[in-house]
Amino acid sequence: MTELTAETFATPPANDLPWVRVNMPATADPALLEQLLEDAAKANIGGVELGQGAYPNDAQLVAILEKANELGIKVSLSHGPTQNPTGYSINDDHARKTLIISRAAVAAGANYTGALPAPAASPNRTTVVAVVAYRCTGACGPTGQVELDPDSAIDLTDALTGTNTDGVEGGTTAGSLDWTAPDDGDWQLVTFWTRGVFDQPDPFSAEGHEQLIASMEAAWTPEIVDLMKENGGDLFYDSHSSDRGSPDELWTNDMAEEFEARAGYDLVPNLAGLFPAVFSFDDGTAPRVFNDLVEVRTDLWLENHIRPLQEWIRDYGWVLRVQPQGERNATVPIYDQAAVAAELDRAEHESLFAVDEVDSYLTIASANHLTGNTWYSTECCAVSQGANSESLGDVQVRMNKSFAGGITKNVYHVFPYAESSTSRWPGYHNFGAAGFSNAWGERQPNWFADGAEVNLDMARNQQVLTQGDAKVDVAVFLQNYLYNQPSTVPNGFRMWRDPGLERAGYTRDYLSPRLMDLPNVEVTDGRLATDGRLATDGPSYGALIIDSTLEPATFPEKTSMPLDAAERILGFAQEGLPVIVVSTPPNKTTGNTPEDDAALQDIIAELLALPNVHEVEDQAAVPGKLAEIGVDPAVDPSEESGLLSVRRVDQSTGTDYFFLYNQGMVGAPSGSPAGYLYNFEPGWACATPGITTACVDQGEPVSMEVALEGDGYPFLMDAASGEITPIAEYRVEGDRVIVPLDLGIDEDTIVALADDPARFGAAAPKVHVTSTEANGGAVVNADGRVVVRADAQGKYTTTLSDGRTVSTPIGKVAPAVDLSTATWLLEVEDWKPVNDYATTFGVAATETDKSVVSVELDSLVPWREVPGLENASGIGTYSTSFDLPKWGTTDGATLDLGRVFDTYALTVNGESVPVDQLDTRVDVSEYLVQGENTLEVRVASTLINRLRSLDSAAAARTAYNYGLLGPVTLDTFAEKEIPVAKAGGKN
């Protein structure tokens, strides 16, 4: 973690920079891999993840590590020997395996004689685990859903004949049975088989762990090991079950024994409960059995894989990074995501699986907030059909959503190697010219021109979001094993469905039973988890919410709760923590312990009788109840809005940091979940007749006040420029600092409250403005002076924090300038292949012609409407000039460029002006002069418009309206200094 100063914020060190995932073919040239790393360093990339596409061979890996160590870039390894040992068999005794079933219907009193019903055919070894007969309580056919009586279970495994020792660990792969069913009903005869699912070692057994370690130790030569230790990178496992990040198999060799030891009962008679698509139990206990299986499986994965693997890789100076969010499957439970994340060196999520729904990120973030772990990365920002078309503006919006969900690091998906024998222009990409995910790198005009600056912006945000400790307004109890992908659920998926909580300004964490067992989850002065385990201070929740309407409704049922969790919550409430219960209170235990349901109900009744425990009908009532009981959000907006926030408190420097983001598109409330096909750009940016637009256009700008919890001097931290400026206009009321906030759709900003007025170098004013009639407000200008700004001549009353009221005269304001109708020279580097697109492959296909097309414009229109630029992609520079007859030290102006796609840079009178890619309004006051002024706007595009003219798949994608579209105006104002002293003491 970087100790934030003005210098580190301006120039973030390597550990704050984003990373990239590199996809490469097996034939990659080590020299070109070294060039790839050079390109990454130039773009302000701090780490590269390798292994997908192809795992590097020894020569490639040595070249990568040597160059990375030279450049200060971290290396991450995945796939290859890290998960698939060379020559490993899916039929190995300790390979990954799951359960499958075969079944037969046996009528009451009938005899079943013969071979066991065969499971679905497979070349993989299939071993009998158990044969169990169950009495049916209804229809009992050989197919379809069947309800069973679990108490009737008869284990017939020992009655098998004709067995062999060809199965796993000497088990049988066949068998026959001679059995007569009891005459008290019809029966299901179910055989449970285990079968290999991946040619990888088992993640739930110690033997599988040992095989995996042996694979890596055999693969890494002494030279590679030395380079790895010098590098200090990480070992990575992706979220897919096949990539070991979220294993969801139902079996491991010792599962029956481990289950009985941990859950306290025999799993074998209850195995049918693990197949909810086929079987149910008449007493309703089948889901409870599955819940217990998930808990046992979680323990086995942590004990036999995650913990020992982390200990082992640390001997190399590396750590373990895992995506534990699962396959985002609507029916397959995995584990308590938060509990796993709490144990990881580095947890990661994925924007594609979250579908940019902020709520999806919060479970893992909650674990980090309690443990003090500041690494939470995301594999961002894959878009279906986004190859060569995704904008960097889209990336920034997706990362703002990620940051609001607790993410602190971007890992771009993907940054591909240059070429392969089958790759066409602009180069190798294993998802094709118009397929899944963009191919970032210098082949993309927007990345070539502005990627380095965008990545610095991202790094500054990431640096802020790792400072101190997270503070979160409320905790929501959540026990969950099932994580749906929002795009697969009508109206999206959110565990907390109603948007009112965040619209009122509240932040939330999700607190699972295992997280509640962490030693810092205790009540102090009516707040929960104020003391950290690894953190110096915890999230300090102001209330705990129990909500039976959380989604999904199953795995486990949200009206259930473990008995010990209920006892813990009762203890919290008895110690003064406010608790809100939404809808139906918990009434059953989670595991297969129905005998404990009455005890749970008694505890809940005792909880509800406490005066600080409140019941509400639904989620919509929660914000009002929180306000009623005095639990206010740390970022309290003056009106409801799409504003999301993250608060970090660094006690060592006396600084509170507030990341503020005005979210546009919201998955659930919008009725149209953010999906694979979307580009987070306004609707005007893309429109092609007959092709569904990829652009979204939702949300509203905000212009309001926010009351920030804390005290101290407020500073504005500009992540785009790296500048930190004292805020001149604010109020202090009680324990709140109230600042004005203006953000466009999907824009973000950072406000810091610092005890030290000189915390970031330039001292904050001792006396500040609390209000002013001047419509431009009060700011600290480029010269460090506190000024008020107005766009019209007149006298303006300003109130100061020392009680004074001053009248400030604003002189004549220079006239505004409409540049939309000016004559512009546009010079476009039109990027296209040097060689024939259809017939050129490999290195020759990476060559790009960047010939310049020059046109004079008398109006600002998209490139595709300019003769000669109809299919152009590339980099265009717009230049014009204008005259300012009046300009002096009290004059100022904001240049509003209007609509720009994609990235842009600005030069005024030959000087580069810092810009925010998500905001096309730029203060250019200090760059303007009296008389003639020159203006250059450089715009960089994606490649899709050019590829649409070359590739049939790309032609099916929407075109984009590249360029500077305006309207462009120079909005002028005048400013006048307010005489205030520099900071000396607390205001």
C-alpha cells in the first residue's frame, strides 16, 4: 500500500498501476514478448498475467521475467502446470470428480435383479459410491421429479455382487443387485457414482494439493525460480470451475467421512438431496443437506488447497490471487464467497460476471473491510462483441462502478500478443476481430494516444481506495452460496433489490455467519466491528439488517439462519447495536438440524423484544427507519440521487477520503440490466440503421450538497490531473463538512478531509467561504487565491467562516465565444492495414498505414459523415483560432467541448491542458491571452469503423460517431479575490 502524499498522487508508483491479462499463442517470439512488456510499461501498466491462450514455455518465461524485473513489472502465472500437470489423467485416483446418478423405479414388493442401471455414457472412469433405495411419497417413475421419504433410505451398497477393483482407490466400476422392495410403497433405486470432471488434481484433498505442487515444482527450473523470487508476483486462478477459482464438484474421495465428522450425520442416506433437479424430500430437508455439503466443501477447499497453497507460494516471494465469485450460475451453489475471500492473499472479481452491477462486488469487499486487506482486483472490462470497439470511456465507467463496489485494482481483459500464423490485421486476438472482449494495446488508437493517461487516472483512484480502513454505514446479514449473473435474470440481479438505500446515501456490507466469527466483529459504543483484526480500525457499522427478502431466495432460504449466528446477533443487540428486521424474521436453521428450529425461534423472539430492534415491512422502509433511529450515512446527500460513495479513513495521517460516483445505468431499477453488449457511452455515440445500438444513455447529472462525516479541511483530489486543491466553499455543521457537488452522468471525484491544512502541500485557507451569491461559486484558483466567480458583472455577497459578510464587485465579463461555427482544420491519421486484409496473416498483418487525411470543416460532424473519412478509425486533430479582445488576470473561461468520442487531449496556445476523459468541460483560464488564441483538440477512436469495411463479422457491429461533435463554446466568467488568511489552525 502506498503512503499517499501530494507527490505519490501526482505520480503513482508501480504498485498502484493497473494490470493486464496477456493472451498469447504457443508460438510467441520471446523478443516480441519483451516488446509487449515495453509497451505495457509505456502505458503505465504495473503487472502482467500470463497463461491464458498458452502458458509460456521456459524460454518465453525467462524472457518475460527478465524483462519484467528490469522494468519493475509484476508477473502473474495461471493455467499450464499451475492447474494441469503434464500428462495428468482425468481418471487419476485424485483427479477432480463429482457425483452422478442412475436410477430405477421398483414397485412395492417387486424384485430388482441384475446389473445396476448404467449412468450416462462417458469414456471417463466411473466408480460406485453408494446404492440407496428410497420409498416414494408420490409419483415414482424412472424419469422426472420424484419426492422421497429420507427416513426410508436403505443403503444397499454392501449387497452388490459382481464387483471389481477397477474404480477409484480400488472401488468398483460395476455391480449387480438382487433386492426385493418392501411392500409399503413404490421405491426409487438410486446408484451414486463418482466420475472425473477435469484432468486436474482434486482441490478438496491433501493428495490433490500435493500433486498440484509437484506439477509446479517440476515445471519451474532453478533459473525461473530465481527470477520469480526477484519479481514477487502472484499465482492466479480464474473464476471458472475448470480454472480452479470456484470448484463446485459434489465429491472428493473422503467426502462421506469428512461430512459425517463435520456435519454430524451420515451423508450416504441423504445423497439424493444433492440432486434437487431430480429428487426432493417430503420433510423439506433436502436443501438443508445441500447447505451442509456446501459448508463442508468450503472447509475442505480452504484447509486442503487455499491455505497450504498460499503458504507454499510465499516461499517464492509470491502470493495467491483467486476469483472466488463462481460461475454466476442460477442453480449451482458454490460456497460462502465472503468467508473464502477473507482467507485469500488477493481476491478478485470480474466485471463480465458481475455485469457491472455494483451490488455483486460487495460480498468480497465486505470480507476485505473486516480483515483490512486492501487488494481487491477485477478482471475488467470484457464486453461481448466488444473487440476493437470498446471505448476507454466505457472502461472508466465500468471501473467507477467497480470502485463503488470496493474494487481497488483493474486487471484489463485482455492485452494480447502481437501476431500468430492465423491472425489478420490489427494482430493476434483469440476472440476475433469483432468477438468477445477488446484487444487493448498500441494497436488501438485510443490506447496508443491516451491509454497511459487513463491508466494514471485509474492508478490515482486505486491509490486513494487503499488508504487506511473502509468505513461502511450498515451491515446486512447474508448467508449465500448462489450468485446469479445479473444479465441472466429478468430486471437484473441484486441481492439487495430496492435502490432506495443507496439513493439515500447509505453504503452497505454483507455479513455472513463466518465473517461474524472474526475476532473484530464486536460491538463498541453501539457500533459493530470498530476494532480491526488486520486493520487498525474496522468498518464501524451503525446498524445490522436482517432481511428475508434478499435474493436469491434459495441456497440457503433467506428465512433461515444458523443457531450460533442468531445467538451472536442477539448478543450484538443486547450490547446496543441497532438491528432492523425486514419482512419475515428467521424461523428455521440453515443446516439439517430441524430439531433446533424451535430454539432459533426463541432467540429471534428475544431479539425482537429489545427496544433497539425494529421491524419493517420491506426494503423500501429501511432508509426511513435508519434516519428515524439516528443512523445517518457518512455521505449524506441533500437529495436522493444515483450518487454512490466509498469512505476510507487513515487515522495515521488524520485524513478521510471520499470517492464519489454519480452512477448512470443501474442494473435492477432500470429494468434493463447492464449486459455484455453495452458500451457505457451516451446514445448519440453509436447509431447504425438496422443494428441495435450498443450505447446506453441513462441517469441524471447531480448538482447538490453532500454532508461528509468527519472534520478537517476539505480538498479536491483530481485523479485525471493528479492535482490536489483546497476546497474554498463549504460549511461545518456539527460532525459534518458540507460541500457542493456537481457531477455529470457516470462522473466521479474524490474529496479528502484532512486535520492538517498543509496535508497535501498547498495550505488550505484558514478562513473559507460558507456561501456566495456568485453563480460560479468560490474556488482556489491556479494561483492559489480564494476567488468568487460569476458570469455577469455586478456585486455579489459572500459569507465567510469567521462570520464576516463581504460584497465583491465583479467587473465586465469577456463575451462568450461560440466555436461550433468556427472553421476547423481536421487532420486524421486514418489507421488501416498496409497489406491486404483478407490474405495477410502473421507479422505482416500487424503493419498499419497511418496516412493523414486533411479536411476543412465549417461544422462539426462525425467522421463517418465527412467525405473521405466514412470508414476511418484513428487519431484526428482539430485546430482553430479565435480572438479575445479583452483578457486580464481577473478573466476566466471554461471550454465546453460538448460531445467527444472517444478519448481526447487539449492544447491551448501550444500548452497541454490536463483533461478528464469523462468530462468535456475544461477550465482554460490560465492558458488564454488577449488577442489571438489557438486551440487544438486531438481525438482518438476505436478500430471498429475501419474493420466494418473489411470484415463481415465486424460489419454486423454498430458504427461509432467518432470525433469532436460539439457544440463547442468558451463560457467566460470573471473572478475576484476574497481576502482570507492562509491556514493556521482548525476552522
